[in-house]
Amino acid sequence: MKTTLELPDDLLIAAKTVAAQRRTTLRAMVEHALRRELAPAEALENPDPDKFEIGPFGILRLKRRPGETVTREQIKAIQDEIDEDELQRALHPNRP
């Protein structure tokens, strides 16, 4: 089904840039994001139970360890890796 979305210019530019970097389409990214947002919390996969836990709202979060500091850069790198893995699974569902 076709639909029209109105997005702020800066968001559209950023999304198209990321899509190009990932060698995918804006359409695939929007579909992936919507599927991820609509998935029930129990359907979420924990890619590394030693590092992550699924919080009360179904959001994946880092496990806290005493004395350890987590930086925004670490969080961004982890999220980028997870997003790329999910995107590749969505684009190529028959790959292992």
C-alpha cells in the first residue's frame, strides 16, 4: 500500500544519508523502523544477555555493572550494530 509521509527536512536528509551508507532504500528503513516499533516486547531478541537486558517497557538496555561507566559513544556503536543486523535480517530474511 502506498502512503505519504511528511517529515522535517533535516530528518529526511539524515535518513536518506544513512540509507545510502547502508546501501538500502528509505522505504526499507521506514519499514524496518515501523516493524521494530510495533513488535511486542516478548518478541524482542537479546543479542547478548551478558551485556543487555530487556527493560520493563520492552526496550533493550545495557546491564549496569558496579564501577563501570558507559559512554554515549559506546551506546551509539552498539545501537548501530544492532540496527544494521536487524536491517539485514529484514532485507534478507532467508539468510542464516
